[in-house]
Amino acid sequence: MRCRTLLAVLIVVAGACLPGCYTASALRQSERVLSSGFDFDGLGPWVLISGPGSMLVAGGVLAVGSMVPLGDGVDPREPMDKWFHSYAGAMRAPEEVGVLCHQDVATWVTGIRGEGSAAWGTARHEKWHFPVCLEALPGRHELEVHYYAREHDDDQDLSVSRQAESTHPSVTVWEATAGQVDALVAVISAPQPAAGAPPQRHIPHSRALGTTWWELQESSWSVRIDSLGAWGELEGPVQAQRNDWAEWEGRR
């Protein structure tokens, strides 16, 4: 009888503690669902649908995910600001490596190749990683960089989305210096009308609601690398972001 009573008490205690074990991770997942659903720059007017829908999904994730772990390929404890290091093993002291950060979130490095290497290496740990900064051992490295940006303007008469996307990578050389931080900067020329007729979904007699009009432009682009200074003198959130990622890697 005592064993049954003790077992019942343990079950009740476990049931009460279980939601607390996963509430933090469920909150992180819910936050990401809401952030994606209310991404007006990326979704435009569709936010009117995706926003309320994301609230329902986030509520379900919080309710269920607080009691049982939910996996979507991304550990919800993973820091929001990603980091990447091209060398093997644990992250080294910042005084031993060179650091390169994106000045604009629109740029992302698709490949990195050290001096003397014939093969390109990936510049992110997983497909959902878009690191704010990457670091490498001192030396000469080739970088393959792409660009993608999207913005949206909306008023009573016209809804306009603008998207800029690189059709080919820009390849540049980065001289990584120990203890130094550099910035990756996109350089884009003035856009010009693209050759050929733009695609059109529907052309009525007037620009009525629901009509999509395309205006294609093209320009040349490249990237340059600017020096930001020594790691210890750097201001802003970068140091905290690196510390969070180093701590995360250490307990994975």
C-alpha cells in the first residue's frame, strides 16, 4: 500500500515538473513561429493571414511543447544569433583567430577556401544557419558571397515589394588576422532596366487590386572587406553573441 501511495505521489510530482522542464524551449519555438508569421518585410500583405495563423500555431506549440519535447530539426535552446568557425574542434580564444562580420544581413557566405586548398568548404553548420559572423585561423581565405534582400511598401493605392537577389556569387579574398575584426560590405551599382520583357501574371485594362506587375532591373555587385579594429576594442553585441554561441557549442 505504501509503495502504491509513493508511486502515485511520484507520478503527480513528475507530471507537475514536466511542463516546467520544457516550457523554456516551447517559448523559444513559439517566439520563432510568431516572428515568422509577422514578418511583414518578407510576406507583405499575406501577414493578414499568416499573422493570426501563427498565433494559433504558437499557442499550440506552447501548450503541447511545455509538456513534451517538440523537435523540428532546430534545438530551441540554440542562440538566435548564429556563429561559424571554419577550423575543427572547439572555438579558440578570439585573440587567436580572425573574425569577419556581416555589415548587412542581406549578405551570406556560401563557401570558404583556405590558401592552398582546392576544395570549397561550407560556411555554416546547418542549412538554417546564417551566421552573423564567421572566424578562421590567421591567413588568406577566399570567400564566396551571395546577396538577398526583400522589402515591402504598402499604401491605400499600391502595394509594392522589392526583392534584390544575386544571380552569381561575388568572390573576394579575406586576410584573417589574429585578434582583428573585419566587416563584409556589399557594393551594388545603380540598377538599370533589365533586358527583355518582364514576366506578368495578369494584365487587365487598369491596375486593379490583385494584379501583379513586374519590373525587373539589374546591376553589378561585389563585396569588400573593411577593418573594424581589435576584438577587445569592439563595441556592440558581437562579443555577447560569440560568448553565447561558444557556451552553446560547449554543451551540445
